[in-house]
Amino acid sequence: MISVYGRIALEYGLRISAMQEEWARWAADEVTSAKARKASELARAQHKGQEGQDEEVRPGEGE
């Protein structure tokens, strides 16, 4: 019976490890996606700010 319980315990450990690995990969993807989203939002905001500055300067006025 020890070999049966040993195999059961080993299988449990393998399944728990696989679940933790899957969760860690998912969590890393979530963090990466959130960082990418934030970087994209910042880039858009900076681009909008630069467009606004370009429109304020009229030809012949800034020289």
C-alpha cells in the first residue's frame, strides 16, 4: 500500500506544481499587458501634448 500512497502523493505534487507554473505564467502575462497598456497610454498623452504645442505656434510668430 505504501507504493500506492507514494504514487498518489507524487501525482498530487506534480499537479500542484503544474498549476502553480500555469498561474505564474498567466500572472506574468497580466503584468506585462498592464505595463504595455500604461506605456501606450503615456505615449498617446505625450503625442497629444506635442500636437497641442505645434498648433499654438503659428507660422511667422515664433521667429
